[in-house]
Amino acid sequence: MTLPASTNKHASGQSSFALGLGLTNECNLACAFCYRDPTRTDRLDFQQVRRVVESVPLRSVNLGTGENGLHPDFRAILAYLRQQPVKLTMTSNGHSVQILADEDLEAFHELEFSLDYPNEAEQDAQRGAGNWALIHQQAARCRRLGLPVTFIAVMMRSNFDRLAEIAEIAREYDAPLRLNVYQAVRSDRFALSYEEYWAGFQLLFDRTDVLAVGEPLVRALAGLPPRQGGCGIATIRVTPRATVQPCVYWPGHGSPLDVLLDLGGEILTQDAFVDARSVPKACALCEYRPSCRGGCAGRRRLLGQLDQPDPYCPIIRGERRQLRIKLAEGRTLAKSDSACTTVVMARSR
């Protein structure tokens, strides 16, 4: 497969990647919808982190997967990363932010807090008692320090019609809401139905302005142009097991870390990354192909249907849908073009 022009630049070292770095899969919570493997403990060590950062041209690094503050060398790794010429972000349930001193938090370009429900009762029921209060406490602390904050939600069966309410909570901190569609990595219990998927996005867009759309089908049906980044093109995920994947949801163990250390930007030539760029034959003549490219490859791969269009595609059902969106004024976010993610900002009341 011939790489897109933007991909050739990455592979030749002329441009850079968004790196998702999972220092550990440990977490102080046990959310039922989480994609991490709770049956074992895995950690990257300091030298592995250093070698990754030095082997691949990077524009941003996000610390995710588990709760990074539980890694015994978290502060040492953070001290190293803050010296690198990258935008550093972290996704947290609040714990990893709470344990850091103010001066350590200043290492981050942006801090993300996981908030999946618009009220304390549901949030704490899902994530653990006191989590709602902790998130608000630490988000307020970050804003006092002048640090940008983002809230991140998983769009799933239990909250798809209330995401705009979460965006309004985020706006209290001058923060956008970033959301990822639930992927059935461990269970399909929270998976959206076809109608819930489309209703959820339109309900959200009716009350928010759009900063970025990385969800391929949504991008296409909203009439937006093709992306320059995304999975298989400009993102790399290094897992706590010291493996490499094109997407955080990609099934299987991934390639050994040594492959990335040897290939650098040429990692895009590996099978998983090629698969992440693949377009089903059924989509060849579709008018939405340039923006959609068959939908989310990670979702298709999880379902064992990589060669089939995204199951949320309306075109293969003989339907025509058009999403109504209002674009927000320009606001650059570190993760806005790094994965199949969507970023919105609640409108002023």
C-alpha cells in the first residue's frame, strides 16, 4: 500500500508523531468500561521511555492507560519528559494530579480529567466514592495555576444522550470536552447501538461548538475535509507491556518495543499500521471515502471485520444522514488530531 503524502513525511523523519505512552496499567479504580487489562501488572521502565522518545520524532506525548502516578518512577520519568521539546499531556481520574506538587504540574501542556456522567451519584457509582469531588478539586487547582484543562468522556450506552451536560460542566473550567466512542475491547456491555451512536452525536452537536472531529464517520457526515493525522498515519501507542500499536484499542499484543526502537518512523510500514490505514473494498466508490476511509479501523479490527465498512455506517444500510455542526473559534489542543476522538465546547447560555 502506498502511504499518503503526510505519512511519507513522518516515515522519513520530516514530521512528527503523537505518542500515547502507557507507563503502567495499574489503577486505583476499577471501571467496568475501561479497556486496560486488570488481570496483571505491567510497567515501562525509565530506560524504555527514554529510548522511545529518542528514537521517534515526536510532537506530543500523552500519559494514559492506567493511573500513571502509581508507577514507582513516575516523578523521575516526568522530570525527563518535561525537558523534551514536546507537548506533554496526561489523562487521569484525578489521583495522578493530586499527588504532584504545583511545580511538577507545570510540566504539562494540558491535563485531562475523566468524567463520564453529569452528576456526582452516577460518577461515583461507576468510578468510586469521592471521584467526582476529586476531579473538581484538581481541575480547579489546575486552573488556579493557569494550566489548561480538558475533560474526557467515553461515549457509551449509559451516557450517550447526556454528553452535552458534561460539556457544560467542563465549561465551568474554560475546558472543552473530548470524547471517544466506547470500543468493545473487553465486553460489548456498554457498546452503542446504531441509533444511539448517531443520536448521541447530534444531541451533543446541538448544544456545543466543534473544535475537532477525529471519529471518521462523524467527520464525513458532518461534511468536514479529510484529516492529515490519525491512527496508522501520525499516532503511535506504546503499552505498559512494552509493545507498540497504532491505536489504544487495537486488539492483540502488538509488536515488541524493539521493533519501534529499530525502525523509528518507519514503524508505519508494519502490518498493524498498514491495517489501520486500510479501506474496505466496499467503500471504494463511496463519496465519503476521502474523509471516512471505511470508518474506525480499530473498531472494525476488534469485530474481526477489518475488510468491512464500519458497522455504524449509514451508507451500507441505504440511509442518508447529515450531521449539523457549528465549528468553534480556533483553539489548538494537543490531542485534537491524534486519534478517533471528538472535541467540543459547550456554548454560552
